[in-house]
Amino acid sequence: QGIDVQPEIMIPLVAYSSEYAQQEKIVRDTASGVFDRTGLGISYKVGTMIEL
């Protein structure tokens, strides 16, 4: 408590935008369920890892 956290959840090895959208929905639905159960919530980002 009292610590400013800014999580960034990165989804690896995504080849198609539809694949990313599906995985992002899973992450956000899971986080929403946790927030509902705990009565807590935080801001977070979801993105993809791209290695060049």
C-alpha cells in the first residue's frame, strides 16, 4: 500500500491482430473478475512483445 505501481502485461508471440484481441480480452476479463472479487482496482496496460 502506498506504492505507485503501473503494470504492463505483455502478450508474447502474437502473429495476427485477431489473436492479440482474443488474448487481450482474456487478460482484461480476468483482471475485471479479480477487481470485482477484491473490491480493488488498478490502472494497467496490455500490449504485445515484438522482437526485431
